Amino acid sequence: GAVVSQHPSWVICKSGTSVKIECRSLDFQATTMFWYRQFPKQSLMLMATSNEGSKATYEQGVEKDKFLINHASLTLSTLTVTSAHPEDSSFYICSASDRSSYNSPLHFGNGTRLTVT
Amino acid sequence: KNQVEQSPQSLIILEGKNCTLQCNYTVSPFSNLRWYKQDTGRGPVSLTIMTFSENTKSNGRYTATLDADTKQSSLHITASQLSDSASYICVVQPHNTDKLIFGTGTRLQVFP
């Protein structure tokens, strides 16, 4: 079945540094990918919709200059957390669909655990 | 406001027993309702997808039902296994949009 690969699975960084997270669709082309963050014992919160070849669409309250999204190809989207702070520590998850229909399964990556010290 | 609420928040059952998780939603109109399983520290995995016109869908020991009139869905797990311990998330896709609305999840723990 369709697979979405997310890398790295975990990362620890110092406050003030930037971290890049990659999301790849391995066996299908994804014109749209989604980025979520998830706090402990809470559900996924959509951060932004990443569109191949165009600017990402951010949800209300998500700083676009802090969470940079690049969707340069049909199989790769990246999320860069710039000038990370401890409050950015969270579980970040991406998802993608082959968009064959609105009822197509949405495939999720296995997430990236970010810890900012 | 579109909402998806799940109950119970958490559930503990013994291995081999059945259980049913509930999902109530206010999203209307909607394209489909999905159930996902999320293991701790992992991404969600799709269990079932039902369009607004479907009433039930099965995937092995998982059976989802949908009542679009009462805006309720349930996920029934038969003969639970230890590996069923996870969070189960009900997700509704509104009509004409890619944005999914996630429920708060039910944390299921299966003990031997």
C-alpha cells in the first residue's frame, strides 16, 4: 500500500536553532501534503496545507515565518522550524493523499518527535 | 462550528473481549467519515473510510457503523488483542475540502 516516509523520527536541538523535517510519498505522487502537530494526549492539529509548486496555506494562529514549508516536488514536502524554542517541542506529523478522489485514504508519516532544550 | 466528539475518553478491557467506541459529529455536509488507529509515538493508520451513503464497513476485527441521520458513528472491535492498545481517532471530511476534522480520540488499553 501507499507509504509516507517522515524523517527524522526524533530530533533534539538547542533553543534558537532550526530543524528541518522531511515528508516523502514513496510510491505515489502527492500534489497536496498536510502538516500537523500533536501534543501529549491530544488529537492532531492541522498546521498547514502544502501544495506542490505554490505557497503553503497556514491555519489560523500558525506563524508562517516560523514554520517554513517547501513542497518542491510531487513526492517531497519539508517543514522547517526556525529559531526553535522549548514551546515548539511537540510531535509533528505529515500526511499525503494521491487525490484520486475525496474518499482516497490519507496516509500519515510516522511522525517526528522534536525536543528543544 | 464543525466538531467531532468521541467517547469514552479512555477504555480498559481484557484481552478477548469486545468493545465499542463512539463518535458524534456536527459536520454537515460531509464527504466521508474515517477511523484511524494511532499507536503511541507513531502516525495514524487508516482502519475504515465510509462515505455519507454507507452504513457499515469492516476491516478484519474492526467494524465501523455510520448513521448520518443522527450524526453518529461507532467502531466495534471484536476479540480484542493486546496489540489493539492504541488511540482510535474518528475523522470527518467536510464536503468539498481536503481538510479533515479530527476527534479527540479514545485511548484503548487491552490487558491480558
